[in-house]
Amino acid sequence: MGQRMIRHQVEEGLSLYDEKNYDAAIKKWTIALQKMKNNRLRFTTLGHLAAASRDRGRNKDYLVYAVQQIDIAHELDENNLRAQAYLTLSRANEMLADYFKAVSYSRSTLQYSPPGDSKQVYAYLVMADSYIGLCNFSKVVECLDKALNMSHEHTDRMMETQILSTMGKVFLALKDFPKALLFQRRALEMVLSNSAFATEHSENENSKFVRITKLKIATPLRLMGDLVSATKCVEESMQAASSLGDRPVQAKCLVCIGDIQRSQNNNEVACKKYEAAIQMLQDMNDRYSYTLAMIGLVKALLALNTQQNTANDILATALSTATSMGNKLLQARCHLLNERIHKSENRLDDARNALATAQRLYQEADLLCFVCQQPMGMQPDHIQILTCTHMFHERCIADLLQKWTRQAQSCPKCNQKVLFSRSHISLACS
Ligand SMILES: [Zn+2]
Ligand SMILES: [Zn+2]
């Protein structure tokens, strides 16, 4: 096959992709790649394949294509290609919940791209997401601040929406549900206003972001008790995802629908949703969402009070998955569930031990409030993050906050001057 013919095949793949015929596009590119001699074209085609695999939830394939891109970038000895390939590699590792690797590859992206380049903003975003996975929230805020400061130099408004959305994820993990909701709503508003002047490509990206964000809005809504609005959001997201074959969003919607059903005491329906989600997420190697689905399933089984042993087995798997990811908050949540089980079976010593283990994990994640020494993120509460990246219960630093508008105050933990700065991400919604 001639090289011109191969180029043509790559183009055909792109048209198929635009028609949302993803599997056909992947097939076209895979065949074209076999006889492709031009390294630059190989690099681009691998990029198409990586993006399509990610959209279909084939995260392992996504990783493999990124690794192949790295080889080509080294062979061509071009830093720009290296930066791009490392960015894809870091995102792939983040999606596979290999957070340390993801952080390390994001650093390579920073190293190989020129200062202020848009890839640097995205590298900080992957790093922030990975640090959420590792429950290192100070680092998350630090990365988001850097991303936010750099994003002002770019016209790509998707950057800012992603920064807001990641901040929403932080507050969700810390169980400050109103703030989580606020950030996700801001992100959604921004992306909806973007779509007014979107090109065809950015329109696809926008609509993808809309369905993901609607799903992310549903979770805090449910946890704040607004099940009607939560259901509406997740159903809209599910409908869009199903019609486009967006399996990653479909699977996460199933978990959310399971959670809503469980909140309404429809535990049998909830179990079915979780089981369907678990199968899909296992298939995608999405260990983070997989663990969330298992925790939900355990809670539904416990409420049904019929399959205690099954619930225990699933909880053990959830705990070992959370441990393998290095996610202390998910581990703590598993131990707290264990505490509940032990209590219900009147094993009070075991219950106390489980609680102590959970508390130790909060401490290890640096999630004890410096003022009151109580864990943050264990119970729903208002959390405030200062510009030095330290966080506290809002009520514990209420006095400090009140004096803010008058003069700069010092952080109780590090004594650094805490300035009221609008560019600071944690304050962007207050
Ligand atoms: Zn406190
Ligand atoms: Zn501080």
C-alpha cells in the first residue's frame, strides 16, 4: 500500500470518528498503522488511537498507544512531541489510578514543554487529579493555582472549566457538598457559554464535558438530599452518554443511579445498578470508580440484611483496591463501614479498632484540622482552604475569615500571611 493511500486511510478514520463511529475509526487507524513508514504520521495516528480508546473506556490500550508515542518522540528527538506524549501517558496512568506514575510523567511534560505552553496547564491538571487520588490536597491546590495563573494567558476556556471542576472534586472528597456543587455548577455554566462560539471539534469536547459535569453535579445534590434534581441531572447525563456510546460516563452514571436508589431505600434496584457498573468499570480498569461502586454495593447489601458474607467479601476487595491505589480516604471509608458491621454484630472491640484505623488514615492524609484536631472529610462540614494551601473547618477559622477584608491575616498552621487574592482557586467561589 502506498503512503498516500495510508494518509487517506487516516483521514477516513477521522471522518468515521466525527460520525461517532468509533470502533470503525479505530480499526481503520490500526490497519493504516501497520504499513506506515512516516514517523510523524505514526505519532499523529497513535494520538488519534489514544483519544478514541480513552473515549471508549479502553484505558489499557490508551496507555499502550501513549508508550508507543514516547518511542517515536525519542527517535525524532523533538521535545514538543515528547511533552505531548508524556502528557497522554500521564493522563492514561491517572485513569488507571497509577497516581505516582501519573505525577512523574506530568513532570516530564513540564520539563519538555516551553514555559507557559498550554500543555503545562494540562499537566498541572493531571497532577492535581492524581494528587486527589493520593489524598494530598495541599498539592492539589498548589497545582490548580499554577494551572489557573497560567490559564489566563490562553484563550482556551476549557482550561478554566476543568480547573473549577477539579476543585469541585476536592470539596466532594472533603464532604463540603455545597462548595462541591457550587464549583461544578460554575464549570457547567462556563462550558455552556463556551458552546455559543464553538467549532465542530470543540463542540464535541464541550458536549462531553457537559455530560460529565451533569453527573458530577448529581452527586453533591444527592448527598444534600435533593434526589429529584440529582435524578434529573444523572438521567440527562446517562441519556447523552448512551446515545454516543460513552461507556466511561455510562458506568459512572450507573453508580450514581445506584446511590440515588439506595438513598430512596430501593436497595434491590441499587444492587443491580452497582453490579452492572462494577462489570463495566472492571473491564475499563477504572479502579477508583470501581471501588466507589463496591462501597455502594456493600451499603445496599447491608441495608437488605440478607447477604452478610457477600457484603464482607466485597468490602475486603474494595479495601485492597483502595490500598493498592494509595487512596487513604477510600481506605478510611472501608474501615468505617467495617466499624458499622462490627457494631451491628456487637463486636465492640473490633468496631473500636476499625474506627481507630480510619482516624489514623485521616491523620496520615494530613486531614486533621489544626485548630480542633478533628478529621476533615469524615462528616459533612464546611471546609475553607487558605492561600497557603492549608485547610480548616470553616467554623474553626471563622474569626480569621471575618477580619480578612480589613487586613492580611496569618494562617494558624504555618504563620504565612493569608492574602485575599481573587486569582486563588480555593477562593474563586467564595
Ligand atoms: Zn476544626
Ligand atoms: Zn498555612
